Amino acid sequence: MVRRLLSWSLVLAASGAAAAALAFGESPPPAARAEFTVVRGDVTERATAMGRIVPRQEVYLRSAVPGILRELKVRPGDAVAAGDHVATIEVVADPVRLHQATGEERAAELRLAQARREHQRLVSLSRLQPGSVAPADLDAARDAVELADLALGTARRTVQLVREGSAGRGLASTRVTATVSGTVLEVPVAVGDFISEASTFRDGTVLAIVADMQELLFRGLLDETPVGRLSPGAPVTVRVGALRGRTYAATLEYIAPRATIEAASPAPPPGGAADARRAAWTPGGLTRFEIHARLERGEALEAVRAGFSATAEIELERRTGVVLVDDGALRFDGDRVSVLVRTAAGRLESRVVELGLSDGLRTEVLGGLEEGEVVAVVDGSAAGGR
């Protein structure tokens, strides 16, 4: 009985204390959702760019003659060396070009016959009447015969080229060969397709695309905020998501001199990794710069395919042995940043802090906190990463 009376007395006392606190405008301290201990460690600020892995150069193989694709010797993924036979074209003569070429051939034959008759006439005249023909006229007539003979040979080879796709060198002009060594990335044609030739007036049909897969670049877009702190030659870490986050060493080669403005979108919310994107945001959209980073050559690149999505991380600044606070405990109110500190009495005390570098998870504390102190996150707070 005494124990039961004592329990009821404690309950009534607690209820009275809570009622008194409400009567005087006080409220119990909020419960902490999470607590973090301020520690000392290292922090690295990085710039992150999203992009893709692409070959440094893609070579487009085309035919020098028009016709029908009769043989295709490669498919995507095949390795080729410079000079390898890639495709064979069966020439289909263009009636207009063939008629023009045969006409020029006939005209060249007539000019040669005329030059020979003139030369023979001068030779006969000089024999019948010595001294009547100047030596220079004989030389000119002989040269005219030689020039007409050369023109006829050219006209005949043109006819053969139009009709057969070859000018007396076997199948040299109907065989398409690789101009560089590398890997076949794409074959956009099939046997039986009509192939147009490459000329000064048009590009011609692409038979295959070849690239050296040991010469790879990361090509992506970087927010404008860190661009002024970067320079070519900086080390880059490229992470390929399709390969389970495997990383590759790279070197920054290029920063675009002109920004790319993305379409307008709502401003990113403050806090966390979005802060860099918020700094680059303008009413017209996000301002980004294209960057290129060269991946180091090696056997590890054999698993990389052209077009893989990737992320590039570039180290901007590193500090060691500094006081660090978890970004989840930071509270933002305009330009003012504060944290809730657990005092020795167990209460939560709001304290303004001065911040330095951040890696998106932890931030350097320049003032306002000491190593070993405990900071808390409470429900309803304006907590957010920096």
C-alpha cells in the first residue's frame, strides 16, 4: 500500500511540473533525431562532372566508287589493322557518266589520228624538199602526237573506271580497306545496299566506323563554380557506373572557353551537394563548361566501351587534421549557419559556426565548435548538408 501511494505521488508531481511549465510558457526540450560527435580528420573538396567515355577519334570508312555492297568482312567489335580488307563494292556504271567517258575517248582517238597525219605530212615534205620544214615545226608535231597519245590513254582508263570501278589495277578501287588500326564500333550498312562514293561534293555512304579504344576520353559537363580553379594537366578520377564503380586515372586536357547554358529549371534547394549546382544556377538555366580528360592507357581499358556513362572527380583542395562536423547537423538561415550542441546539462544549445571546406558529407569548422562536442539533429529543424 505504501509503495502504491508513493507511485501515485510521483505521477502527480510530474504532472504538476509539466502543467506549471506550460502555464509559464515553457516547453520541454525537443528530442534529438540523431547526434554526431565533432571529430578531427581530413577533408577534400572535389569538383564533379557527369559525362560519357568516348574515343578520341572516330574514323569513317567510305568507298571511292559507287555501286552495290557485295561483301562485308567486319562486324562491330572486330579488331582491324590499317590496310585490312573491310568491304567489296560491285560497281554499277552510271549511264550518263559512261556515255560522257566514251565520247571523250572517241574524241581523243580522233585528235591522235589528226596529230599523226600532220606529223607524217611534215616528215614527207621535209624529205621531198629538204629545208622546207623548220626543225622546230617537226618537233612541235612530234610533241603533239605524244600529247594526243597520253590523252587517249587517260580517256580509256576513265571509261574502264566508270564501267568496272578499276583502272587497270585489279580490284584496288572496289576494295574498301581500313585506313587506321582499331576496333570496329559500328557497321551501318548491309550486303546488297547501294553505296555512294565519297567526293568533293558529298561525303558518301559510311561503311564502318573505326576507333582506337586505347585512346579514350571522358567528355562531360562541369558546373561553372570550380572552373576558375582548374587548369589542364590536373589529375582526374573517372568512375564508370556500368563497371560497378570501377575507377580509372585520367588527366584533364581541355576546358571549353565557352559555357553551355542548359534549359531553365527550378533553382536547386540549399544544402548538400546541391550547393554547387545552386551557385551555377541562373534564371536562364544551369551554366556548365565542357571538359575532356584523357584516360591512362593500359589493359584495364579493355573492359571500357564507347558511350559508357561516367563521373569525373577533380580534387580542388585538401586539408588535414581539421575539426569536422557532419553536414546533417548544419542549420541554414540565410547566410547564418548554426548547430544544436548538447551541453553538459543535457540541454540543446543553438550555436553559430564558421565553416570551411566541405566534401558533401562533412564540413571543416573554422570556429564555434571544439573536437569532442556533440551536435544534434531534431525534427522540424532546418537541417541540411552544405
